[in-house]
Amino acid sequence: MKVAISISDELFRSADSVAKKLGMSRSGLYAVAVAEYVAKYRARSLTERLNAVYSDEESLLDPSTRALQARSLEQEEW
């Protein structure tokens, strides 16, 4: 799909330079950049939702689990 965007001359020149160094077209560079941005946005959005869910939950281990965990560490050979 073709898309028209407006960017500053400086950003255009920088993107053109990077595309040439990478041996790709400007369109390819823009497509990769947008795909990476979208992936980061989705990951951040997921993290924010998980943080919202777990912000209301207690994150400490219950005492019995903590004691079992401590005993198992004592048996390990380092």
C-alpha cells in the first residue's frame, strides 16, 4: 500500500543516508521503522495492562513457600 507522509528535510536526509548504508530502499526503511515502532507500542501496552492487573495483587511469597524455597537453596552445592 502506498502512503504519503510529511517529515522534516533533516529527517528525510538522515533516513536516506541510513537506507543507503543498509542497502535498502527508503520505503523499506520506513516499513521496518514503522513495524518496529508498532511492536514496541504493543509490548509497552501489554506491559502496562499487566502492571495494572498485578498492581492490586500481593507479590510476596506466602511464608510456607518462602521457607521451602530457603531450605532448597541450603541443599544446593555452589
